[in-house]
Amino acid sequence: MFINFDLIYVSLITYLVGSIPFGLLVSKLAKQDDPRLVGSKNIGATNLLRIGGWKLGFLTLILDVTKGFLPIYFINIYNKEELLGIAILSTILGHLYPIWLKLKGGKGIATLIGILMAYDLNLFFIFTLTWLFCSIISKYSSLSALIAILVTYLTILKIGQIKLIFFIVCCLIVLKHRPNIERLIKGKESKIKLKKKN
């Protein structure tokens, strides 16, 4: 029986890269409250923004984007298209369900942005500009992310080569946003507030 070790190695490495809990690490280094216990109880950039100010939120965003970008970027450099799908899926799974945090990770938006940046710049700009436009109008990060995911996926259906992988990724991220969706429906979702933490 043939075993594709490249596929195994790539899935493991990308999962581990995706599972690095930068939000938690940043909050600990900055001596802030554990983001898993306050705010939305999430280790993502939006919650770090709420509990630690824009600097910690921005740093977490950059780090989460980077861990999504680097694995896909290097696979593209070495022209390993057959490994792209598993790398994208494993990176997202690592972020959403990190083994270090009992499978309770972030919600995947920043990491997805990094993946899109490395995979296709057109998709990256579509997602980012849609999110920015919606966030300016609605002031809801979660709603803006969900709309951006929908718009980006509809674009992928036309130009993307690995539609099934992105469909799975989008579904996983939407499922992670279920509490946000419930709060949006009830009118209890927190809005984006840029503030400087003393």
C-alpha cells in the first residue's frame, strides 16, 4: 500500500503552525488577563483588542495572519500544488482546534486572511475590502467577517481551483462564529471599539 509521507508531514507541520496560540502568548507577555476568561473568551485579535487595546489586538492580528501566510507561501514557492489543499485545511484546523488548548482555539479569520494572501492576492483583497467596508458600516467584526467569507467563497466558485477545501474551511469558521451569530440575532453582540489601553 502506497503511503504519501509528504502529505502526512505537511498536514502535521501546518497543523502545528496553525495551532500556535499567539493571542494567549501575547496577553501573557503583556501581563493581561487570560483572553479565554474575559470578553468573548476567545484568543483572537478582536478579543485582544477589547481587553488589551489596539496595540495588542493589532499584534495578535499580524501574528495570526503570518501563521496562515507562511505555510502556504512556502508550498507555493516549491510548486507543491498537490499539497496546497491539505496545508490550507490543516492550518485552519490548527488555529480553530489547537491541541495545546484542549481544542479551543480562535475563530480563524486572521489565519484565513494570511492563507488567502499567500494563495491568491485577488481573494485576499476581496475579503479584506469587504470586511473593512462592512465593519465601517455595521461596527460588528463578526458580521463583517461572515459577509466577507460569503463574498469570498462566491468568488472562489468562479476562479478557485480547490473549491471543496475552501467550502470546508468556510463552514468550519462559520460554525465557530455560532455564538456571535446568536448574539447578533439577539442584538447583544459587541461592536468594534478602538481604544488605547493604559
